[in-house]
Amino acid sequence: MGQKIHPFGFRLGVTEAHRSRWYAPKAIYGELLVEDQKIREYLDRRLNRNPGRPHAAVASVEIERTREELVVLIRTARPGVVIGPKGAEVERMTEELMLMTGRKVSMKILEIKNPDMNAQLVAANVAEQLSRRSSFRRVVKMRAEGVMQNGAKGVKIQISGRLGGAEMSRTLDVRLGSLPLSTLQANIDYGFEEARTTAGRLGVKVWIYKGEYEAQDDETTSKAAGARVASRGRR
């Protein structure tokens, strides 16, 4: 029997940071935890699942709290949609969150430069195409190849449910490259989304292997050192 483990939870506290960063005494911890979940559900409903406005491609919502202020960091591939014309959308959401929580709220929008390397956005894209009744084999294969072309070292996309409207549910997956799930130093991004079809819901899971954390840190350091040498040369 397979013992599956969440790739993010497995690395939490070792190589990954928490998505809610705050400390609270035992008496109000549960209340703040529920509040975090409500904030995430509200933003997901407002930005990703609102039929009246374009999809904002929000991958994750991070929450930081101080004694007086609540900071919400939204990571999105379409910051313009989240911000709205002249920042009107952000202001409206901030006001609604302040009414919901009764606290001072500030929002920060962080842009995702390469959406094809974000597992949650890839899963959402596959789910959207499945909802439009596209050929599931073609969709999964094309998205996996697209991820590899954007610099991933490995990818796995798995879809489960009544594929193609079949009577019995089944699972289909496509794997390209390497995917060391048991290696803590491996930077593996994981995303999950549901596709709503006429035959029922289909689950979409995506794993993307981006390389090892140490190697990426060394690469960033060497790039920064190169930039410093170049700037000295220009002087």
C-alpha cells in the first residue's frame, strides 16, 4: 500500500517556509487559524473563481501578522488584474478584509515571472482546459512538455476521475525527467486543482522538480558576484 506524503509539508521547516507567519497565545490561536482560512477562501473566490471578471492566476496567499497589522502577500502571474485600474480592486479588497477581520490590513502583490514553472498555475490551466472538454491526453502531454521547455528538471501531471465521461473513474499520469520526491534538498513544487465537468469532478495534481536548493543558492551567489565584478569594471 502506497504511503503518500505532501511534498510541501515534507519540506516545511527544513527548506520551505510557512505560508502563515505569526505567533499567538493558545486562547486565540484557533480563531486566527480559522480567520486565515477565510481570508484565503475569500481571495480565491474573488480572484480565481469569479465568472464576472478575468482569471487573476493567483498561485498562493501568504499571511503575516503583527500586533496591530495584518499583511497579505498575493503571488500572481497577472498583477494587473489583481491591482485593477488605478489600484481600485486592491483598495476594495483591503476594505472588505478590514470589515471581515476587524484589523488594519495591507496587501502586497508579488509577480510570478514564469507561470509555467509554478505547479499550482499549471494545475489550474490543465483543469480549465479539461472543463472546456479538451482531449485529456493531449492537454496533459502538452502541458508537461511546456514545463520541461521552460527549464524544469522533471515534471509529473496526474489526472483522476471520469476521464472523457467514462462510466468508471481511473487515473492517468505523464512523467518527464527526474522527480526525487524523497530528497529533502530537492526543490519540488506541488499543485492541486479540481476541474468541474458534466460527468463530475476531475482531480489534477502537478509536481515540478526545479533542481536542488543548494545548487540554486550557489547559482544566485555566483550571479551576484559576477554582477559586482562587472560594476567594478564599469567604474
